[in-house]
Amino acid sequence: MNNTAPLTDPFNRRLSYLRLSVTDLCNYRCTYCLPDGYQGKAKPDEMSLAEIETLVNTFARCGTRKIRITGGEPTLRRDLADIIAACKAAPEIENVALTTNAFRLGKLFPAYRAAGLDKINISIDSFDPEVFYEITGKRECSNILRDLDAILESGFYGIKINTLLLRRYAERTLVDALDFVKHRPVTLRFIELMQTGDNLGFFNSQHLSAAKIERGLQEQGWQLMPRLPHAGPAREYFHRDFAGSIGFIAPYSEDFCKSCNRLRVTAQGKMHLCLFGGIAYDLRDYLKNQDSDGLQRYLYDTVAQKPEHHYLHDKKVGLITNLSMTGG
């Protein structure tokens, strides 16, 4: 196929960022996502490595420049290093990133780094081991922080920390976050809790807008950083007295969707034009048949249906029952 124009939606947003889920399986039972844990075993219909290679190479030809590998918990796939290598092998891909709960990262990071991993996002919802346990059901906080520091000491600095903003813990978490980034060159992003199909009660009791915290940091001298090409939706701030930075992902803020550059593909090969959209577009036949040209035509046709914005303010959450379905 000769069309090499980058994927662009009807609102002139270039879609250069692919969030690729490789499994729904997760070993945590976070209160906001899977409070009863993942039910059952990994689904047998996860995309194979060969299918992922076809997917990645086709998206790269269509203008994708950044791939974030997500889950569930992606490190539970034994072939994750091979998946990273497949993403990195596409010459058009500039960055391969991984979002993980870091449960096994200390052991597995060398293989992922050797495969070409550029960036890591680690989910740490509290720096207090007891609060971490209350949220995740795992007593791993101290081990994760130890592994994170070891990775920094190895010279790998492409690390971001994702911290969910929960009303119950927010005041203490902010203090701990500022202390953590004081001397570490990492970015910590506070993420507003989002409503899904099965968390309405939790959402109503724990959702907290990031706006007040963001204004407070601005008053303390934190300055907004320029948004990098192919970056996600975070607004990130720096301060001259801190080695690290603080960011905010606030999906309920005004104009959150204005700069959307993302497409999402599930572990079963279904594409979501929006995290909270109501349609999953099945790519599987193209992947099974290694039909890259057919998939490319389908992508150009389908992105014409990408909505201008989500409908979270209207309590419409689309197909998303919980965030482990597409990695958030």
C-alpha cells in the first residue's frame, strides 16, 4: 500500500501513540480496579507474538512513533522481552515504553532493557507500605522502591511513577511524593480516578479533582513544562529545587481530549478509538492472516470515526468494566 500519510482523525489530531495491551491478567487486587482480584486465568486468545509483529509494523507504517505496552500486568507474559524487541525492531518507532506494577521488575528489567525498552511507568499508589497494602492487596512497597532505586543507579532514567489520586489518602500521598522526587530524577504523575462500569460507588466516595493540588504547586513555584512530541496527556511541572518533576493526568479537566494522539488495542486484537468508547473494532483477521495492507486500509477508514471527546462528564463509560481491560 502506497499511502504513508500518518493516521489523523477528523479533528486534525495526529494519532502517533499506540497503547498496546498484551494481557488482561493481573496479580493485584487494587480497590479501584479489581478489588476481588482477577477472576480466572489468562484468556487463551491473547495475541501471539507474530500477530503483535504484524500489528506493530502496520501501525508504524501509519505514523505511530511511540508504543506503550500495558495490561493487565504485562510482565506476566513470559514472552514480554520478545514483544519489546518486536516493537523496537520497527525502524519508525522512536520509543517503547512499559507500564507495570513492578512486582517482578527487579528480576526482569535487565532482559527488558536488553530488548530495547526506553521508558518505564511504575504504578505506586502510596509510599506508605501499609497504605500500599490497603490499596493493592500486596506487601511489595519496600521491594518496589528498592528495585526502582537500583534501576536508577544503573543509569536508566526513563522512569515515571503513576499514583492514583484518592480522596482518602491524598494529603499524605502528596507530601510523600514531593519528598520522593526531591533527590530522584523521576516524574511522578497524579492520575484522577476515572469511573468505569463497576466502580461507581468507589468513584463517588474517592474521586478528587487534581485542580486544587495543581494550583497549590504553582503557588509554590512549580512551572509547567512544554509538552513533548508523541507525549501522553499529562501536564508536568518542574521546580529548580527538585531533581524530579510532578505531573497530572486529569481526564475530567476542560479540553483534556483536545490533544489526544492515542489509539488502544486490547490483548485480543480489538482497537478502541477512545478509552471510554462504545465500539471495539476487531483487527484479528488481519493479524492472523498477516494482512498488513488490509489492516492499513482498515485503520485509515476507522480513525475517521474517532470521537472528539469522551463522555465521562455524562457518566458514560462505554465498554470499560475495569481498567485492566485496556491498561487504562
